[in-house]
Amino acid sequence: MPLGFDTPSIGEVAHGRARDLWPICRSLTGPGVRETLAYLKAILPGLQIHEVASGTKVFDWTVPREWHMRSGRLTGPDGKIIADFADNNLHVVGYSVGVDTELSLEDLQGHLYSLPDQPEAIPYITSYYNPHWGFCVPQQVRDTMQPGTYRAVIDADHVDGVLNYADLVVPGKTDEEVLISTYVCHPSMANNELSGPVVATAVAEWIAAQDNHYTYRFVFVPETIGAIAYIHERLEALRAKTVAGYVLTCIGDDRSYSFMPSREDGTLSDRAGRLALASVAPDYEEYSFLTRGSDERQYCSPGVDLPIASIMRTKYTVYPEYHTSLDDLTLVTPSGLQGGFEAVAQVLAIIDNNRVWKIKRPCEPQLGARGLYPSVSTKNKARQVRTLLNINAYADGTRDFIDLCQTIEADPAEVLPLLHKLIDGDVLEEVAGPTVA
């Protein structure tokens, strides 16, 4: 698998897919999730869509009923529309029960949600496991609402059905697996939802075109309950096969890069993630697992113990548009998605190439005799020679690729082709295959 990428159009393609998925009202269950997964399957024909029946016990949880949301509108005393689901699907509290009622402004207040600190934003509010209904409005709209009788209509119901999720397995030379997980349960928000699935899809397309050592498993689930259901059905196989993996979320803006290690840290996922991000974005932010908030909570939980870290652009909860209508397709950009893709692809390439090499003879090799020493000296060539010599100095059979790059302080995308030149030149030999420690 190569390191370094000449794929400048991936960000544009991913942004187009995000635009296609934007209008869909996704939730934990129901038609929105199925529509989203069907769209992804049209791109990834090998994607398998699964279902778990409502009421099924999955560890300590129960799979909820499907939410069928059709329309919702809040109308003021003068007939003016205050909030309409047709305009923005964040206007209705996620998982709201159906309602058709008239009530005073005073009584309505317990069903209204807004953000005083972001008066122009519609907040994203859910009530998954407690029957409730409500409308979300900008604070600047709420401030104009006058006493009187309001009409609240939400055409929605909850029915016995299924929870849907999907996975794609790309076979490699070994059945040991690298897991990539993302979620498909949020309505129209771009960074905190759509960036993860569209980047994961782009990475899956790229992986499918490579000659891979590892098998790669791509998982698209409703957050929390979907990951729990997925683990419940596959726990022993996941524990036996997973050598590394990442949750991809909030990976499409242009502001920063972020990394969260696995619960125990020190895994292959953690080591490869740090090396790749140091190369792609040396000023990346690292967050403690104590600040976790997505499905790494499930994959890393005691009793599951998978080596799953998280790769993000600006981390969830950190950027001001998080969980609001301001998290839109202007916040997520083609260049942001391109950068997210390249960071993930770099990490996976490092993992797939993580072997141990050893120099075959004492003392420095004669590079010129092997055609490895440049005939014309330039600044770039001098650095390349220095890297070659540093590789030889530290390729002693004790360091894997990650350790080697970190020890000689060199970019992995530069080190890998030089390693192959040294192997072809009969200077180095592989003494151990891909390492997971």
C-alpha cells in the first residue's frame, strides 16, 4: 500500500455526496437511516445492510422502535409559521411523539428549545428514550413570540420495526482486521454527521483498489445503540481479529486536525495515528480519552477492549457550530474533506506497511555501488542520502516502521520508498511482518 496521494478530486466528490445526503432526516432508526445506507450501497456495492428487530436486548440496552417522521409545524396566534420541519429538519426535536394541539405560550415554553448564546442558530435536540415532543427555534425568533394560542402539529409515530446498520469487508492477505467506524443517525448537520460517512466511503473506495496486507472492515451505524448492537452480534470475532481501528467523525472542516487515542493508549492505532498526523498536520490537537463522546466509548469499553482511536478535524463539542443548524455545508468544505481523507489514508498505509527490517552487513553500505547515491548533489538529494544512512543506522531488527520513522525524525511517505530501494539493493531484509504492538 503506498504512502502519499495524488487524489486531488476526492474532496469535491465527497462534498457532492454530502450535499446529496443533507436533506435526509436521519435518526437512530427508521426510513432516514435506510435511505442513507441505500445511497452508500450504490457507491459501495459490497456494503451489507443488516437489521436488528425493535425490542431486541443488546447488552444493557434495548433496540428502540422506528421513528417515522413526516411533518411538523408550529404556528403562532396570528397564523404566522414559527417553525416548519419542511424548512429544516432540526426544527422538530428528534424522536418526538406525534401531537396536534393548541396551547398558550406559557405552556408551550416547556416544548421550545433555543440557544441564547447563538441567537441565529437552531439547536439539535433529541429525546430518544423518554416520550416527549418539541420544537427548536433560533433565540431571535423565540424572543419575538407573543402571548396567545399556538398550534403545534407533529405528524410522527413510533412503530415496531428494525434498527439498520451496514458494513463492508475488503479482504486482505490476512484475516486480521483494521476497523473503520462512523455513524449515520444525525439529521442535517455536515461536520458532526455527513463528513464521517463520506470520508469513510472515499477511504473504502481507495482501500479496495490497493494490495492490502490486512482486511479492512468499514462500519456505518447509528451512534451508540448501533455500535452496541454491532458489537453484541460480533463480539468474539471482533476481539479475535481487530488489530487496529478508528472512529471517523467531524472530519470535514478546514480549521484543525484532532486525535484521540484508545482507552489504554500505546496500541498500533495510537502509534500510527500520531505518526500520520504529525506528518499531515504537525500542529494537530491531541485529546484525552477522558473527553470521549462517540462510539470509541463502546469499542474500547471493558469487556470489548478493541484498540480503537478517533481521527477528526475539529473535535466535536469544540467548534461553536456543533449540534446546531450552523454546522452546514459551508462549514464542511471540499478541502476539509480532502484533508480528512488524506489523514486517514496515511494512517492506514502506515499500519499496512508496519514491518521490521534489519541491515544485512556490518558498517555502512556502499550506496554508490548500488545506484543509491546521487551523481549530482542537491539540497534535496543530500537530505535523501542522510535519510538512507539513518535508516541503515537504526534498522537493526528491533524497530518497526513506526519506531523507525520516529527515531530518525523523517516523514513516513519519504521513508517507505527509500526502504524499498534498500531492500531491492540487497542492503536490508525483512525480519518480521506487520506488527500490532
